[in-house]
Amino acid sequence: MLVALVGLVLILLSGRCVYAQIEADRQAEIARTRRAQRQAQARINRMAASAIHQMIDTARRSRIDPPSPR
């Protein structure tokens, strides 16, 4: 009887450890996905800011040195 009880406890503990590992892996994957999304959004923001600055610089140069009339 004692052996069966010890066996049951070991099975329950190992099941809990497996569940904990699965949950830890899931949380790690969620964290990796969120990090990748933040990095992608940061790249998009940098590209948009660069494009805006280029348009502003082009507009300023056009005002300083307007194109010659045709």
C-alpha cells in the first residue's frame, strides 16, 4: 500500500513538473514573440522618422534654392 502511495505521489509530482516546463516554454515563446514585435515596430518607426526628415530637408532645400522656371 505504501509503495502504491509513493508511486502515485511521484507520478503526480512528475506530471506537475512536466506541466511547469510546458508553461515555462510557452511563456518564453510569448516573450520572444513580443520582443520581435517591439523590434519590428521600432524599425518601422525609425524608417518613418527618416522618411519624414528627408521630406523636411527636401522642402527646406527647395525653398532655399527653388527650381528654375521652365
